[in-house]
Amino acid sequence: IDGGNQTSVTEFILLGFRDTPELQPLHFLLFLVIYTATVAGNILILVLVVADPHLHTPMYFFLGNLSCLETCYSSAILPRLLASLLTGDRSISLSACRTQYYIFGCLAASECYLLAVMSYDRYLAICKPLHYMVIMYGKFCLLLAAGSWASGFLASSIVTGMMLQLNFCGPKEIDHFFCDFSPLLNISCSDTRLVELSASTLSFIFTLPPFLLTVTSYASIIRAILRIPSTTGRQKAFSTCSSHLMVVTVFYGTITVVYVLPRTDTLRDLNKVFSLLYTVLTPLANPLIYSLRNREVQEALRIVLSKCCDHLGKVEIKKYIY
């Protein structure tokens, strides 16, 4: 009992995509394909980075971290969504809802810093090539990666800790496909002004610096590319840079729309669509854009596949002999 005669809610209903029930089987197949491709692509990159000595460089070290993060990121949201689409059971306990939000918040904040670190790495490689190996040595790379993860977990821990003080007396329906910040606050019967103010302040502190570092790094990279005399060299550099910028723009752009802009009726209706972009499509696009298009990664994949085929061939020959 909460507040005298108000019953405390211990279970929620994630409404998800309730407006299109006839498309539920199609949604399940689509999200299943996306989740499978996301996990397979990111784990493949992580395996290649660990297995191939040629990829033991700062850039691929950070890419490995990003792949690990994206795998966890998708796994925090999509399996629960797939289960609800398959079984029709949209219920989720209060503790599971808080846990999902905490993990999602940790990884989303960590990704902001990791993308900033990766942009800084590319800035040093392109704009300060003579100082690159001096600055990006092993221990410093470990510190940058660890700092990215730690910053995300710190930010989410503070916000989630404050949300633990909120009471929920009804309604039980969350108009979203996962437990996100704003939908949870909308159904709380507590005064949420302090939580909203604290979350906004923390978002400003934890996301603005990495965003500015990312923008500044890519602006410097673009200026450096424009000074390349070779047209072919400029086109190749712009191709890679524009792909990276596209991922960063989609990630930060959709997060800004969902969490920063005023909650008008139009934006509220589109929040699920924008949320899909940074929770589902960005983890799928990152391995394709950052890694699988790189010649070094393609060569590492070819070598690993060749070794696997050779090993399987030897096993089959032994079976045939014996």
C-alpha cells in the first residue's frame, strides 16, 4: 500500500506497437532478422579483432569495444520485444523494467563517449600522424575505453537511483516497446520534477562534452581531407568520414528529438519511430559502416575463413582415413 489507499503497481504492460496488431508477425520476423544480424555482425568483428594480430591497433581496439557494447545494447531491448511479439504477453515486472532501463541507460551513455574517443582517434591518425603512436599507446587506449564505460555506468546509476524513489499507483500501461525514461515518468504518481531536472542536468554534463569532441574532431578531419591534393584520396577519405558522420548524426539526432525537444503531440507519436533508429538500427549499422567495409577487416575475415576451411578439411580427411 502506498500513500494510504493507493495500491502500488508491481507490474507494467508494454504496449509496444499496439496500433498495428495485424502486422505483429511481420514485426517479429523483421526484428528477429535485425537482432540476429546485429549480434552476428558485432561478434564477428570482436572475434576478428581479437584473433588477427594485424588488427591489434588503437582503432580496432575501440571498434571491438563498440561491437561488444552494441551486442549488449541490442540484447537489453530486442529479446524482450521479440518475446512479447511471439507470445502476446506484454507484461514486465517493476524490477525487470528498472533493470532494463538501467542497462539501456548505461550503454547509451557509454556509446556517446566511445564514439567521441573513436572520432578523436581518427583525428590524431589523419591530422597528427607523426604524434599518433606516441599519444595512442596501449595504456592510454585502455584508460579511454575504461573511462567511456565507467562514465556511462556512473550517469545511469545516478538517474536510476533517483527513479527508485518514484511510486507507481496506476495506470500500468507504458506506451513504448521498452522501459524508457519519459514513459516511466509519465505513469508515476510521485512528483517527478526533481528527477527530470537532475536527469536533464546529468544529460547535459555527460553527453554535451563527447558530442562537442566528436563534432570538433570530424570538422578538423574534413578540413584536413580538403587539403589532400589527390582527388581519389579525397573521395576515399570522404567516403569513410561521411559514413561515420552518418552514424553519429542518426544517433545524436534521434536522441535529441526523443529526450531534449519539447514533448508535443506530434513528437510524442513519433518517439517510438525515433527510438527504433538508435536502439535497433544503429547497432546494426555500426559493424557495416565502421568495420566490415574496411579492407583490413575483409582480409582478416578471409584469413580466418581460410583457416577454418583448412581445419575442417583436415578433420574430414582424418575421419575418412580412420
